[in-house]
Amino acid sequence: MVGVRIDLHTHSTVSDGTDSPEELVRVAAEAGLDVIALTDHDTTAGWEVAARALPRGLRLVPGAELSCEAMGVDGGRVSVHLLAYLFDPEAPALVAEQRRLRRERRTRLRAMAERMAADGLPIDPDEVLGGLAPDAPAGRPHLARALVRAGAVRTVDEAFARFLGGGRGYYVPRRDTPVETAIDMIEEAGGVTVLAHPFASSRGPTVTEETIAALAERGLTGVEVDHPDHDEATRRRLRALADDLGLVRTGSSDYHGTNKTIIIGQETTNPDQFEELLARAGGAPVTAS
């Protein structure tokens, strides 16, 4: 697989990206990628659409990014994201938990939007939520884009910096899945798990090396090392930790379309590491055109 370009973390309009699943796979092919994973937040709704639209030569890894919590650096629970791949999307426990998370996301987004409207910001909570499919995951980027459209901010990044980031006046926490439970559910559903951007301190409090070691014992498959929010020193630290713990090392763009300045394929996974990930999933096949 020498020369193969693999991006294992992307989002579509099924969650909080701006490209439809069909557009996403087209953009991936045009960017010269050979393998792409679709990892929308807490949903698998885009899998079939993306698979049907696959351009020739592009392979699709079905996945999801699960909203979780884990032990953080200060001893409290912090928000973490768990990338899950090649699992059975109809596993009952997983279906129930993802449904709960989507409801939680909607409740949270409405609460944030109502707080903004009450303070006179040009936000209509019904309009924000009405623009989403009935069972689609609702995320802060949807509210950020509404603020951009209303002229309250110029960019999504500005919306997060001023209004939506952790500790800001309109931020509302949510009740996520314990990451240990999520690892168990994905393993039972036949899939593999990778801890997304674990040391991205710009996003807020992070987990510790000790937490990652405990998750590796629990069954965690890998860690996302090469990510736009990890500097080179952080990447070196994570590579060493992954090697010590026998974890697969992945690299991914975390592409969200125009919601972020990151381009698809900006970070990629080493082909040998990708093959190891597939092997740990029992050689599960990926979708090809």
C-alpha cells in the first residue's frame, strides 16, 4: 500500500459538516485520497448514501465519532471523542445509546439558542432546529453557522470564541457516554475504536497518559496521533505512548467542509497502521466502488 493516502476522520451534513455524503466522497477523490472514513457524530445515517456515490478507486471505511467522557488531567470527567469503525450499525445497545445522544444534542442546542435569543442575539431556536433532519445530530456548528448568517459574527471560529466555547456564557454541557462503556459497545458490535485528538488542549481539558493506558487495557484499539490540533511535540509524545501500549497510530484531517479551514487529507494514516487497524477488526472489508 505504498503511496496510499488515507484519511480516517471526516464529517458530512448528516452531522455537522457542510458537504453531503455524496459531495464528501467526491471531494475526497478529487483530493487524491484512496481511503476515507465517514465518521459523523453519533450517527451512521450517511453510510449507505456515501457508499452508493463512491467514485472509482476510492474505498470507504464506515465509522462514527461517539460523544464520550473520560477521566481528565484534573481528576474530573472531561469530554472526549471516540472514533469507531467497521461495527454493526444495528447492534441494539449501540443504536439505543446513539439515539439518546442525538436527543441530548438537540436539547442542548435548543437551550443554548434560547439563552442567546433571550439576550437579544439574532437567533431563532425553532429556525435553527427546524433546518435539521428530524433525527440528525445537532451540534454547536449549526448554531455557529446561524450566527454567521445573522451577521452576529464573521466566521464559525469567531462564534465559538465569543459565544459557544467551553466556559463561555452560552455554553451548555451535555451528558455523554462513559468512554469505557462506548469501547465495550463497539467491541460487542464487532468494531474497533480510536481515541480522537486526545491531547488537543486547545479544545479544553484533556485526558492523561494514565487514562489512555487504562483504556488500552479496556480494549481501545488506537489513538489519533496526526491531527491538526496536535503540534509536533504532542505527536512525538503520542507516538511513543501508542508504541508502548501496542496501540494503532492514525492520522486524520477531522474535515468538516467549510465549517473549518482544514482541508480533506491534510493529515493521513500510515498504510501499515491502517492494515493493522483492519486486522484488529477481524479483516472486515471496506466498501469499494
